[in-house]
Amino acid sequence: MRSTMQDHPLNLGDLVRYGTSTHGAAQVVTWTGGEPRRTTYAEVGRRAAQLAHALRSLGVTGDQRVATFQWNNQEHLEAYLAVPAMGAVLHTLNIRLPAEQLVYIANHAEDHVIIVDATLVPLLAPLLGQLRTVQHVIVAGGDPGDALDGAAVQVHRYDDLLSSQPTEFDWPVVDERDAAAMCYTSGTTGDPKGVVYSHRSIWLHSMQVAMTDGMGLTQADYVLAIVPMFHAMSWGLPYAALMIGSSTLMPDRFLQPEPLVDMTVAERPTAAAAVPTIWQGVLAELDARPRDISTLRQVIVGGSTCPPSLMRAFEERHNVPILHAWGMTETSPLGSVAHAPGGTTGDEAWRYRITQGRLPASVQARLIGSDGAQVPWDGTSVGELEVRGPWIAGGYYQVEAGDKFHDGWLRTGDVGTLTPDGFLTLTDRAKDVIKSGGEWISSVDIENEVMAHPAVAEAAVIAVPDPRWDERPLVSVVVAEGESVDATQLRSFLADRLPKWQLPEYWTFLDEVPKTSVGKFDKKVLRARHADGDLTVTEAR
Amino acid sequence: MRSTMQDHPLNLGDLVRYGTSTHGAAQVVTWTGGEPRRTTYAEVGRRAAQLAHALRSLGVTGDQRVATFQWNNQEHLEAYLAVPAMGAVLHTLNIRLPAEQLVYIANHAEDHVIIVDATLVPLLAPLLGQLRTVQHVIVAGGDPGDALDGAAVQVHRYDDLLSSQPTEFDWPVVDERDAAAMCYTSGTTGDPKGVVYSHRSIWLHSMQVAMTDGMGLTQADYVLAIVPMFHAMSWGLPYAALMIGSSTLMPDRFLQPEPLVDMTVAERPTAAAAVPTIWQGVLAELDARPRDISTLRQVIVGGSTCPPSLMRAFEERHNVPILHAWGMTETSPLGSVAHAPGGTTGDEAWRYRITQGRLPASVQARLIGSDGAQVPWDGTSVGELEVRGPWIAGGYYQVEAGDKFHDGWLRTGDVGTLTPDGFLTLTDRAKDVIKSGGEWISSVDIENEVMAHPAVAEAAVIAVPDPRWDERPLVSVVVAEGESVDATQLRSFLADRLPKWQLPEYWTFLDEVPKTSVGKFDKKVLRARHADGDLTVTEAR
């Protein structure tokens, strides 16, 4: 028996029509370092229509890819609206990627047009010769100078291109499962992989962002979206804000702690979103030059686990509550949000708030243990998190990635526990966990405990082969300046902090732990150095 | 280009699995007049599984209809969960309908099973002989006595039927566009018509209820759902509450003002939902016996327009904010909600709050004027509201109803205005509006102005044929006891209250305005009496 409901597809054209009319008065503000650029959704809607006409005039048809190479600013938002709503596919290029990855990604996605901020032209120009499918570069927000002279593409000025175009566009209604946008993951192994979002997935995800168990974004909010629009769709904030009429403050290239605090004090946003390292910087800035940022009723932190001390510092010293969330490019990205259950307060509430939080109804989860079977949601059994749902990736664009999926579920690569009431705590990355005698040891747990020793500056743990237990932890230690400590002392220190069977036997002492480009421990390098015999390993039992 | 998102259907089986585990500790409380019956979503989930097994054992397969004839209580909620989640179709029978309509509806829907509250058996038993497809009656919540003796159906006791069944059920994943539930509109003309909700429409609607621009229901809420589960799916509250883990308080048959206040004082719910007449009664009860109901952080009022005086009284005298909303059975029912825009306060906020509110992104609207063309959203141009979207009906179950739909849009039968920023104000029912010389006159506006005269007790306005203007208003007046007033005086009274061209020429004086079963003016009867020449019409110009 079929329902009698209308078979109306979820569609970003409808979203643009709605948000730019019903919420046409909402503000869109771009920070410039000087006088902010202020406009409204109504005007952004008119300019998005002009952009769509302009792209058509450049020959963009069907589901061709229009790439952006931009900071968070008004023009980037216009592309977010125009490109999917006209039926094309928005491809956000991550400006921070190494040149060879950018070239690979733009070629793999077959980008037809790139919209680039004038300030980023110097980064893009050297790559253009290697981009096989790009025919047009549109420079937004200023003069490109001579950096693009001689490029084998047509170069356009964004404002010139739009100026003569009509300010209305008949946004088509497309199949809700068609591609709307794509974003490549900067995978640590192999080539980057493209996640392709649908109109449906973005619509549903936007609703979740404005649900009370999501980010609870409201029409009255003024959102400082620090998380880049080239990183996991700025956590879905641009579309969610348009859906419910939140105003938007965009920092453009001013992502240093000082201007971030400046714009918060000046513009008084009510919500903000960024990774922990940004907030660490903001906290230091506020320590150095105290100012009041308490207009922020909520700050969303995700991307990597937020230290509880940082959460407490913002709340206790600056009256700004931090909302911890988890997600990844493959999950659109909203996966879980750590709202404390109703009725909990104080330390009880904190116990929930420092977890990765609860998954909403639309994101199903299961934990797969070391034996490949599901482990119970008992708060202690550890497994790899697998998720499923309408805004979760089930594959990548034109590549096979079978080991990333498991019977239709996305393998997140994250290892942790779930409580009976659905609170997720991640303890490690699956590739970093130590599989010892059929049990899993969290590398992160050991690192945290070792780093609690006053003589230790840094500690990174990898798994190394062990004839009896399959794998055992190897701890790489950086001793703090002016201190000294040895493996036996550290093992003793851990004795009442970890279960006996987890106590590491293998230790190595380094001047520095190798780091990735975003400052995380680079365990891939440590594993390679150990495999090559380049580490001096001490045993302590 | 297809997206790489998982093609995961929106599904009530998933919702039941999620809500009864992640939110398993949330409370489900049924008022009994004595000690409330308390349980949890976890237990309701186990009993829903038992109910599904029991229904299978009675032969319920595929998309067969399982009807309910119940108050809002735990067993009704169990049916809400079990029936759609097992793939069958929940059919909520409106216990307040006349017998012949109930018989028509149950036969038209081909109900296979009816679950009935023991207290409602006396209402159902006399009809059973005329129900052609019903094979099983399951009596919940008590002993049916001998009322069902001799009925040509199998009679079961709910608890007995469930007791031996397994407490887990492997809820199937079904096509999201398949039927989940159905509800007949008690149309004022013609036979009742069935609206069939899909798994998809219910899922999306539940998300909207928990969105900040919907009802903003949260996990911390304890919801007193007074609006009957047999009336427009209790405004979607049962599924929305399950989706985000709100606790639920259900009044069973105790819908009188006194027990409603009693249960609010005793149970301290944080949110409630009911039609204006319920709140009018609660207000009078509180005037008679003052008590504190201010645990209610929000009361949702819909079903018919809420008098602003009632909204103000609750807020100013009882510290309970009323949230005005509009919808209908055909809109699942959430259509619009009157949140004042951020930053507005005082009288400015009230101007928004007394409208029908804003439509969310998923509900598109247009106004069709008297000439069949769209009228602008300027806050003054009047048209019939038409809506479109994924939880809006596009037809009725197995009947043609072409005139209820227009190019794929639902004709709501409501007439009103929209502001540029999307606030809806309804001024009349389309069938009551007076089409005079190409313009529309609101019958409700004239009624309100006439009733403002101190000598008038009641006034109802209908359109009557007019040779020059097509239609003109006829005002039926009931003079207040001990007062006297004539047509000329009333017309003079209106002179500075209405535009000149709207001033009525035709008047009739009655002892009483005929009313429908729910107490609304029955204009159908007035129109028939006028057509039959049974009204004495006075002319005043």
C-alpha cells in the first residue's frame, strides 16, 4: 500500500528559494580586517542567481563540477547556493593540501571551472598547467595581478561576470539522490577519495543541525563559522543556517586567534564552530588580552577530540559552553553530539559532555570487536565504530574502497565504546590500536598516562610485532627539558594507572615525535622507522 | 552523477529500534485518575515487539490495516510503534465521529484488527456487526464485560495476547514511500477521506517537530500530549518524542480541565499540546482553583486559531508561553509555527506570535487569488493557501478528490495572507469567504466586528448570491439577553470598522446560531436555510 503523500524530492533549489526569501533579511557578514562586508540572504540569493547564469554562459551544464578554492566568505557562500541549486556539482578544494594532491583531486573530479579568491591565486596559479579539465578560472574578491597571465584557461573577474546577469534563476527540481557537492578526504594512506553528497543527504543533514539533539541552531543565532567551507562542508552550517535563517559571520582568511577574538567582540555572534586547536589559540589570546566573548551561547567543537580542560576553561573562565561533537567527511559530517541528558548537572553532566556524544536517530551505529563480531553497548567493550544512515557515505567517487565499508556500513576507523543509552567514547584510531592477545589496547590511553609524568614532554605509542601476543605497545618518549627519566621508572609510574596486561615493555627515547601537517603525531613515520630498525628500543618488564 | 551516500530508507522500524534503546530510560506515563501507570520506552519497545508477534499470530501480514479505538495511553503508543514498524498500517479511528462515519471509515480502510480501550468498548460494540473486514478485536486496559458477547469477531484481551510473545522483533526495513499510518479527515462535505502517511513523511515530520523552527522538542522535555492520538497523529508528538527521547505524559480519558490541571501539577510536564478550547477550559479551571502550572516551558496550540487574549492570559497570569501553530490532517500536521523572529520583544514579538507563523523549509506555500493567479507575499493580498512538500498529502486513499489538489499542490481550504518574510495569517475558510465584485471579504472579520457590539451575543456570516456583486455577506445575529439592536444600528456600528465596500446589507436575527459537533458555527446549515427561504432577511444600506 502506497502512501498518499506528495512525492516531493528534497532539493537544494527549494532550499535556496526558501532561505533567500523567507529568511531574506538574515545577515551575511564577511570579516575583512577593516570594515566588515555586510549583506543579506536576499542579496546573496540574487547574486547566486547571477552566478548560476554566469556559469551557464561559460558552458556549465548537467552535473559538471564547479570547484571552489576559497576562504569562508560571501562569494564562497554564493557558490554553495548557486552550484548545487542549478544542478551542477560543487567541489570544495582544500587550499591546505599539498600541490600534488590538489592536482590529483581536481583532475579526478574533472573540475570544469574553479572559483578562486584573489588572495589565493598565488597558491593556485602554479598548478593550473597540470589541471587537465579546467577551462575557466573565476577570480573573486580582488585583482589577481599578473599571476594568471599566460595560463591556458580563460580567466574571469567574479564581479564582472555576474554584473550583467539576471538576478533570478529558475532553480530546477532534480532527483534527490543526484550529486550536489563533493569533498575529498585527505586520507593518510593512498590517494584522496571523493565523498559525493546528494541533495537528499544535505537536506536531511541540515534538518539535523537545527534539531535540538543536533547543534540546535536557531533563527535567532548569528553563527561564526570558522570551520572552513573546504573542510567537510563547513560542518553543514551554510545550508543549515539558510534553512532556518541563522545569520552568518565568515572570517575569510583571518583565522588567527587575535582577529577571531576581535570579530567576536565586534560582531557578537551567538554560536561558533571550529576544531580544538583553534579554541586553544583563542584561549591563549584571551589569557594574553582578556576580552568578553560571552555572547557565544554555544561553541561547537569537533574534528578531533576536545581536551576536557579546554571545555572547562571556556565555560568557567569565559562563560562560553562548548558542545563536543564527532563526525568525518564521510558522515556529512554530523555523527554525534554530546548534550548531557536532561536533569543532569555538575560533574554528572560533564561525564556526558566530554564523550563524543549521542548519535541521532538518523545515524545508526555498531561496534565491531577484534574477532569481527559486534560488541555490546556496555560502556566498556571496545570495537571499531561502524555507522549507517541517509547522510553517511556508502562509497567513494569512482574508486573501489571495499575495506572502508562492511556490509553497507561505513567503517569509521575509530575505536571506542558505546553506553546502553548511546553515548560514544572514542579511544583510538583503529590503525593505531594495539591488538594484544585478542584484546585491544588504546594507544591514546597509554600516551595520556605517560604524558601525565612530570618528566615527559611528549609520548606516542605504536603497535609493534610480538611473538607471543601478536602485538605490543612501543612507547616513544620525549623527555622534558632539564628532566631525566628511564623506561623502568615510567613503567613503575604506570603500574597503578593501567591494567597490568597493558603495561608496555618496549620504550624508545626521541628528541621529537614526528608530526603531520596538522600537528598530530605521525605514527606512520614512527612505524616506518621502527620497521627500518632506526629506533633504539629499551625493554622494561 | 549519483551521490556516494548510502541509499538508506527512512523507516519506522529503525525509529523504534533507536528510541527504545538509546532513549530507553525515557518515561511513558499514563494518567489513571489514581496512581499513574509508569513505564519506559525500553519497556514499551518490548511490549511493541510482543504486540507485533501477537498481530502476526492473528494473521496480520503485509500492509493490512490495524485500527485503534483508544485514548492517549501506553497501549495506544505501543500500537503506534508496533504496527508501522512491522510493515502493517496503523489506522487511528476517531472515537468522536458519528457511528455511520466510523462504519464507513473502517470498511473503506478494510481494517483487519481493531485495538480498543475497555472503556470505549460500549461505543464500538454496536458497530461491529456492520464492519465487513474486521476479524479481531483486542481489548486493552481492562475487562470488556459482556458487551462483546456474541460479536461475529474474535475477541482478545490485550495483555493475555502479549504475555507469551517474545520481547524482541526483527523490525523489517521497508520502502520509505510505503504506507505507515492512515487517518481520515472528518470532512464537512462528502464522505471522510483517508490520508495515508509514509515512513518517509513521518520520519521527516518528526525531525521537523524537534527542529528549533518546529516545536523545538528536546530530550529533556516531558510532553503532555493532550491532542488525541486519533486526531492528526497527535500532531506527530509520539514519533518525535521517540526520535529525540522526550518523556511522555498521556491523559487517557481524563480530558476535563480539572484532571488536566491535576496531572500538570503532579507530574510537572515541560511541554503540552492541545486545541484552544482545551486551554480555554484550563484557564477557567485555574481561575476557579489557582494552581501553578509554570513547569510548562511551552504550550503548543493549533487545530483552530487561538484567540490572542488566551495566549496573553496564559503568559501573563500563569507564566506559560503559548506557541501558535497551524496544520491539518493532510499536512501531517505541522504546517507553520509562530516563533517571533530573533531580536523582537514585547508588542512587536506579539504581532508575529498571534499569526499562524512561518512555514519551514520543507513546506512550500503559495496563495491563489480570486482570479486563480498567485497573489504576492505582501502581508495584505489575500488568497487561498496551497502547500507542497514531502509530508503534505497529494491525494486520498482510493477516492478521487481532484478539487482538493491543484497542479500537485494541496489546496488547504484556508484563506489568508503571507508577509515577505513568510508569516502566514489565516482570515477565513475558503468556502466561507465572500467573493464580492472580484474581491474577497473575510466572513470571520465581519463576525468579529459585529460581535464587538455589546448587544450582540453571536454573529455568523455567510455569502449569499447578489445580482450585481456575485456574492454579498449575510449576517446572522443573536442578540444578547436583555438587549436590543437592529440592522441599521449594527451597520452604523461597523462603518468605521470595515472598508465601506465590505459593509453588509443583508441581516437576519436568530435565537441561536447552529453549531457543529465540535461547537463551530455550522455555516452549511445556515446556507441551506437561506437557500430554502427559511431566513427572514432585513436589508440595511
